[in-house]
Amino acid sequence: MSFDTSTLYLFATMVAGMLGAMLIFFGKQENVPALKWWGTAYLLGAASVAIWTVGGAALGGPLTLALNAVGFIACGMVWNAARVFLGRKPNLPGLVFGAIAWIGVSVALPWLDPAMRLTVGALIVAIYAALTASELWSERRRSMQKRWPTVAVPVMHGCVLMLPILLGDLLRPHDETFYSSVWVTAFSIELVLYAIGTVFVIFMLVSDRAVTVHKTAASIDPLSGMFNRRGFAEACARVIEREATAGRPVTVMIFDIDHFKGINDRFGHPAGDEILKLFATVVVNNLRISDLSGRIGGEEFAALLPCALDEGVLVAERVREAFEASGIVCEEGPVDTTVSIGVAGGPAGTELEVLLAAADTALYQAKRSGRNRVEAAEELPLSLEHWRRKTAGLPAPVRAQAAAT
């Protein structure tokens, strides 16, 4: 059983139309604007091809030209959907450039035969496919293993689109029989495969984005916007491993806002939350982009810096001074914004638990010495067990009570 070209094109448009409606539905359900762009592009493209296939020559020149222009706008929307999905603004001039170029060629060169017109149209679509692949390739957050299908589908579409037509131009005379050639039949089949493959890629991208969002949410403290304890520990493990490979030391700080319980009691929890957010901002503004920071407790924060202990002490002092100078005044009066900081450093490969234990001991000493100060621990050995034995005699209950205030 054989199908003529019109039947294949109609089948392709039906598939594209259903997929477009599905994309718009899910775009509204999940509030993903890029899905709405992709779905609208599918519907526009399917409608233009279906009307052209059914109407044929009876449509007349102007209407056929307009339908072709709508098809090229649909191709531009696919490219812009990729831009929107990656957080970029739509390129509106690029959206209509293909349609304008097609109309310009058709009006300026009316003597072109159908085969050459088809070649020009295929070139425009192939350019949009290349632009879509370029946008998806630029998404560096994805590994190469996960990113290659998103690039391969539009690239293969462009190649399949261009090669048959170019070969047809070279091997066949330019006459009306070109439209019924094996190349056009193959392209109509490829349209179906491309529509299905593109939707598969789209949902793969959306699924990957959703997984990333959930992973990020599980590692971020919602109040401060910094890492929570889990996220901080995971990120620090990677940095410590990287610095150990290079033989470089690392430094850890623990920050504890002074008299935070009194702030909550006197000014209320909303004021306390504002203090926490203010301190998070101070920490981030005074650290380098390569440094890590997180909220690991109620009013307790931590940071890891890939540097030596003496440099870390200077950074801690800078944070302390900046926070002290950023006092907040409420209706009840000024709010004391001071912080006590414990700093600990160790040679390459020192475990995070070792560094945190040492920094916590230094923080206890800062609290005990009057607060609003920076205290540094001694240089640490590599062995966690050695450090535990060294600090076994410290008064833990007293330290816990001091930290709570």
C-alpha cells in the first residue's frame, strides 16, 4: 500500500497539531512559557502546511506566499522557544526574518522555478534549525552526555532537510515532477519523525530542569538564600577534594550572631529574620566568588575558603566589621548587629568535620572573650581521631550554652 505526498503531509500535520496542543496544555499546567512557545509553533506550522496541502494551486499566489511566511514564523518560534527556556529574551527580529526573506525573494525573483523556491525555503528552515541547536549547545549546565540529543535532533533535521533538496537540484531537472520525487516523500516522513523527536527532547529538557530545581531546593536555605547544612557539606566536600589534589590549604569559619535570642525576644521574630537575611548579604558581599557559605543552624553560619589560615582571619575580620557597621533601627530602638567568628585552617586534604570542630572551638573562645570578635584555632593535623583526642577535654555543655546565647 502506497501513500501519495499529500497524504503524508496531512498525516505529518495531524501529528504536529496534536503534539502542539499537548505542549500548550502542559505549558499552562506547569507554567512553563517555553512549552507554550513550542506548542504555538507546532500549531502554526501544522495549520499552514495543512491549508497549503489541501488548497494547493486554488489558493492563489498571495495566499500561498502568506501561508509559507507563517510556516517560517513557526520555525522562528521554535528557535525562540529554546531561548526562552534557557532564560534569554525572545529575538523578535529573528522571529520574522525568515518570513520577510522568503517574501522578499519571491517578490524580487518571480522567475525562480519551483525547485529553486523549495531550495531557498529549505535553507531558511535549516538556518533556524542550526540556531536552535546553537542555543541548546550553549547550555553549559548540562553534561555533554545529557546535552547531545538536544543538539542532534535539530542538526539532523537541518541535514535531512537540505541534502535531499540539494541533491535533487544537482541530479534532476527543474520541473514539476520534482514535487513528486522520492526526496519530497522522504522529507514528509522526516517531518513526522522530527516532530516526535523534538517533543521527546523538549520533555527531556523540562524533566531535567525540574530535577535540578528540586535538587537545588533541597540544598538551599529559603530564608537566607544560602546553602543549608546539607548543601554546604556537599559543596565543601567537592572543593576540599579539588584543593587537596592541587596541594592547597583550606580555611573554615563559623559565624554566630551575638545575643540573637534577645533580638527575637525584644523585637520579634520578623526582625530576627531580617537580621539573618542582612547577615547573609554581608557574608556573600565580603567573600570571593570561589568561596562557599551557608546557614548551618538557627543563627549560625559557616564558610569555606580555599586559602591559608592567616588570609581567612583577615576575611573574617572584614565580615565582622561590615556587620557591626550595618546596624538596624526599629521602632523599639537600635538593634545590635555584632557577630562572633571562629576560624580554623588546615593543610591540603583536611576533612570538613575536623575544620568545623576546630572552628567551633574557636567560636566558643570568641563568645567567652566578650563576643564581637574573631578567634583563630591552631593549625590542624589531618587525622580526625587526633583532633578528637586533642579536644576531648573541652567543656561541651558550657560551649553549647554560650553558643545558644
